[in-house]
Amino acid sequence: MNWETVGYLDTGPKLPEPRKNLLWLAVDLDGTLAEPLWTPDNPTSEIGNPIWRNVHKLDEAVIDGWKIVIHTSRPWTDYEAIEAWLNYWGITFHKIVCGKLLAAAYIDDRSVHAEDDVWAPGGLSTRSITKTVELRQKRFARSWTEMFRLASKLCGEGK
């Protein structure tokens, strides 16, 4: 049976044209946004300290309009720990996807190395530079406030 002759292919919604610009950036967690503690031999739920130079690159991408999906090899049982860590450090994200295939390397036509100066395609805009400075100032002020609170608590003044 020829589906075109019976009109089957002419019914239903028309498929949208493919997007010219994707809006998502997939960013790894361990070794990219966080100092690596998790390994296949040490599958801990602990997450290392932020790698600030990379967090700043992520901020720049977000300011330029990119949506961020944290894509990690960690299991789904670590989802809440990842979400709490990202929120604690004020790191912007839109989704978390766990269970990425564990591989020695990823070969991909869309890849960007974590050490590259800019992660978002197209580079930095003037808007992102200004907004990035504002974000860093807020994060710096928050970290000093948090350190003072902890110090007060340790010295017994925060009771």
C-alpha cells in the first residue's frame, strides 16, 4: 500500500523545521565544575570544591542565554547531593542528568574542553562581561558572609 496515495502522510501536524541554534550546553560535574573526588574505584557521593574558573565560564554562558544541563556519570542516587551542591554554591543550572556512559574519552563534533577560555559558542558578549562581574561580586560577598558565620559559630559567638 502506498501511504501517499491514501493521504495518510498529508494528515496530522507538520513537523517543525530543525532549530538553527540549540539553546542547551551540557556540562560535566566532576573535574569540570567540581574538583574530582568521584572515580569508578571510589564512587563517593561527596562532591569536591568548585573549580571557580569553570563556574565563571558557566556564568558567562548563562548570561548569554544558554540553558545548562549538568550531565554526569554519577548514579541517580546522587541527584539530591548534586542539586544541593549546585544550590549551595549558587551555580546556575536548568536540569541534571545522571548516568552518563562511563568512558575514557568522549569524541564528539560539538565538544568544548573544560580548559577552553569560553564555553558558549560565539564567545563573550559585552552584556555577559558586565553581568559576570555582578555575579562574581554577589558570590564573593556571600562566601565572606558564610565564612564569618562559620567562624562565629566555631568561636562560640553564634549560639
